[in-house]
Amino acid sequence: MGTDRETGFADQLAEVGRRVGQAMDDARARLQPTLDAITETASRPEVRAVIDRAERIMKLRPCLCWCPRAHPEDRGICEMLDAVITGLHSSSVLGEMDVPVCAPCAAARAARQFDDDQGERAS
């Protein structure tokens, strides 16, 4: 008696699996022309160029140096969308935090800090 019941349950599971598989295959068959069209469009050179440019832009990190405050004597050196390192920034509201900084701003901040340290030692 238990064997018939187990066999019936196994048959039901097999039927459910077959139906799910058939539904997935039917859905794939209906979507295949759309997927082929998208693939063909995405492989065109002009579309590929737009995608490549968007990928490059998405990789850019903004420089959040607050240049006028961090290195006011070095205006115009910031590479605004090319942060490569983090630098410490002090805020009266948020306290100290690491912010992304581009290479020229990092160098200017380091030079200003060095000058400040040298001035304190001379005093």
C-alpha cells in the first residue's frame, strides 16, 4: 500500500516537472525572436560604441576634494571625474571621513599639509 502511494507521488512530481519544463521551453521559444533582435542590435558598431562609452563613464568616480577649502592656492587642477585615491576630509557636521580625490588634488593637499607641518615645526 505504501509503495503505490509513493509511486503516485513520484509520478505527480514528474508530471509537475514536465509541465514546468514545457512552460519554460514555450516561454523561451516566444522570447527568442526578441532576444535575437536585441543581440543583433547590440552588436552593431554604432551601438557598441555607445555602450563602450557608457561603460567608461560608469567607471568614473567624482573627485570630492572641496578644492577651494582643501587647496585654495591650486585652483583649476582638479580632474573632476577621475578620483583615484581617498583623502581625509573634516566636516563640522559629519566629522572626519574619507572622500574620493583625483591625483592632482591629492598632491596639492599633500603639499599644503607638508607646508603646514613645516610651518608648525619652525614656530
